[in-house]
Amino acid sequence: MDLHLADRTVLVTGGSSGVGLATVATLLEEGANVITCARRPDVLEKALADLGAPADRVLAMSCDVRDAGQVRAVVEAGAARFGGIDGLVNNAGQSRMLGLDQATVDDFRDELDLKFGGVLNVTGAALPHLRASDAAAIVTINAVLARQPEPRLVTTSAARAGLLNLTKSMASEYAPDIRVNSVCLGLIDTGQWRRRFEADENGTLYEAFESDLAADRGISLGRFGRAEEVAAMVVTLLSPRASYVTGAALDVCGGVARYVA
């Protein structure tokens, strides 16, 4: 399907791996220009080189989304390079494995700083350019944890619940000029899960680890999701083909969500 993104410009934070990198790849396949950033420029550059990303359609920069100055530099460089910004994917973030008996107030502050600060810094810097676009859209990557908290992920669950609420507010306040939606993930096969598996490695194969964990978590489709499966939904929401969709939260979770929204 042609998603009508050719020659559009999209900023993707956290583009060096996982969902961010898969989103960059999918956008390039659709003909879009991409601005992307990550905290480790060496990892980002290697990932884009391995992807075969065309240099004339990608701008990659080092950036910590918690740093407003670094964020402004990325946004202004990207807008100058490609003549504007039409879309934004707020993807930078990570999960923190902590139970309530382990979590400190500082742990909660750190989560909120990343989840809220990152989204607000990037969105605020990109907003003038998005408002100048004739088909602007923002997608914030979230998780089903926002509505279905896990006891081992209390700080992340709480922050993601707040982020879901914030994104809904953005959808209302930026309408009708900018559409804003959330994509809520379940268990996705990314580097974070691979690292956790390697840290706890006990002689099992990763495939068995994934299958057992999918069964334990009650994933209806019986497996982890793939980053490219998430990216397909993200890019669709960025597309003018989703022109009547705003304020939505799309679950890409293999059926692990048990709540009724």
C-alpha cells in the first residue's frame, strides 16, 4: 500500500535499534526523509550503515532527549536539511525492572524525566515545523503497561500511564492541525529482551526462552512481536491514510492486553 509519505520528513528519536530503527527502515521504504537521533552516535551510525540507509535521505545525530539544547539542535538541523518536519515518532525510552519494594522516589523521578521530559522536549522543539506542515502527525511509543501494570515494572508502568494521558491531551490541544496517537507495545523482540536473556542465560535457547515467557505472560499469539510489525503500525498512523485518526491508542501486543478500554 502506498502510504503517501514520499518526500515527507519524519523525526524518529531512539533510532539506533529495536522499534526506532525498524521505523526508520520502514519510512525509508515509503520514500520519506528521516531525521533520527540516539545517545550513542557510534551505535546509530553502524545501525544505519548496516541498514544501507541512503545518506541523502537520512540525518543522524547524537542526542539525549532529556537535554532540551541537544534536542533543539537536532530539530533545527533536520528542518534546515530537508525543508521542514511533517512527522514525529517519540520513541526514546527503556523499561526499568523494579518491584515496589525496590523502587525509590528517585527511580520514579528518573522514569518521569525520561518519559515526560523526552516527549515534551522533542515535541515542543518540533511543534513550529509540524504546524507548518499540511499533514502533520505525531506517534508516541508507549506500552500496554500504561493500562495494565506489571508488579515487576512499577516505575515504568506509572510513567507510561501518565504518558498515555499526556498524549491524549496533546491530541486535543494540537487538533485540528496535528494528529497525535499512541502505539502501545506488548513484548517485542528487541535488544532489551536479548540482553535480559543473556544476563540470565541458563543453557536454554532464546527461542525457548521467548516461547516460555509468552506462555507465562498469556500472549494470545504465543510469541513476542517483531520490531517491524510495530513499525508498520507506526508508519501507517503517520500517513495521510490515517487522516481521521487522532487521540487513539493502538495496541500492538499479540493479545496480551486483558483490559477493556
